[in-house]
Amino acid sequence: MSTTIFMEKADTIYRNITIVGVGNRLLGDEGVGLHIIDKLSQIPMPPYVSIIDCGCDLLSLMAYINEPGRILIIDAIRAGGEPGEIYSFNYSRLTNTRVEMCSAHQVKTMDALRLIKLVCPALADSEIVVIGVEPKAMELSSNLSKEVSESIAEVTRFVLEEISLLFSPWHEEKQCLDMSA
């Protein structure tokens, strides 16, 4: 299993992070985003972190976001890699490229994000990062494939690092030190 990371450091330190799981638990690996937020929900989070289960309806995210922040969307993404491969893309970079991310949801992930950015002012000013796991099987089953199941710990660790790096006092001090060098 490999990880393809395209994420850059956040340009802005936001007052909140929203972690969003997307997927369908009845379609095997398509439910990986929901399995990951289930795991994250068991870990105590700082008060500035919210965890949302959007199921198959990423558009419902509009009902939860009231102010700009950093949004981490976790989903199964077919991008041509090996099953269990992990991708991380900053939404702003994706809009400038011809990346096609396919999902089994009613609306494709990128199409839903474009619509959300147009309709919801708080989301328009948010930084959105999509974390995807390459599925192996998206068929009627409530079980994840072995390859995708093994990626859950790595994605969970990645998300926890994002939370601690963005909001820890150490991170803010480190930024100041880096700027003066």
C-alpha cells in the first residue's frame, strides 16, 4: 500500500476543522470514509474539531457548516491506483487540473464540491482537502476488502497529524520561527 500526498501546508490557520465521512456501507469499499470516521469518533477530539457522517449525500454538508474552516472529506476514490492506496488532494488544486474522481454516490464528489462552493458562503471560504482510498470492490457487501481495511489506520493517523499540526501551539511557534529564518 502506498500513499500519494499532494497536500500542502494550510495557507490559513482556521478556527475549526470538520472531518466528513462519505460513502455507502452496503457497497463494500465504498463505505471506507464512514468506517474511518467511526474510528475517529472513538478518539477524544479538541473542541474545534467536528466529525460528520454524510453517508451518500455530500450535499448535506451545507447544513453543518456555518463559518469558514478546514474541511477534510474522506471517501473512496477511484483514481487508477492499487486497492488501498491513499490520496490527498487540496480541492483548490483539483479545480485547476483535469482529475476525474469517480464515486458510487448519486453526485460525483467533485461535482458536489463545486456546487457546495457556489451555494454556501461559509464553504466557499473554506479550505477543502479530499482524502481518498482506492477501492478494490464496490459491490453489495457490508465488509471492506483486506487492502482497504488495512488503509484505515494510516488515514486515521494522517488526519490526527493534520489536526495536531494545524492547531497546536507548537505549530504556531514553528511557523513564526520558519518565517524569520
